[in-house]
Amino acid sequence: MLSNEKLQRINELAAKSKKEGLTLKEQKEQKELREAYLKNVRKSFKNQLKSVKVVDEKGNDVTPEKLKEEKKKDSFH
């Protein structure tokens, strides 16, 4: 998870970008912070998706094989 300070800095840079623009250094910082944020969101989403179990109306487990394989891979770590 990204720290509150980093999230706050992302918001500060976004606001400044809209108002007056960013220096090259700030643009680079903004890009790096956004990449870190997106990486974190993707990781969180993948972890959440791995906990999903799909069941049909008859109660049969119809979870896609690819998802089952990912769950098995993670259980070995």
C-alpha cells in the first residue's frame, strides 16, 4: 500500500499541474508516483481476484482453470 504522504503528493502534483504546470523534475516525480500507485492497485486487484470462486446455479464450482492454477501457484509460496 502506498503511504499517505505519497498519495497526498500525487494529489498535490495533480492540482499544481492543472493550475500552473509542473517542472520537468515534478513531471518525472509524478510519473514515478503514478506508476507505483498503479502497480499497487494491480497487485491488490490480482490478490482479490485470486480469492474468487465461481459457482453456477446448481452449486457446481465453475471457476476458470487459469484462475485455479494461479491459486495453486500462490499456495506454494
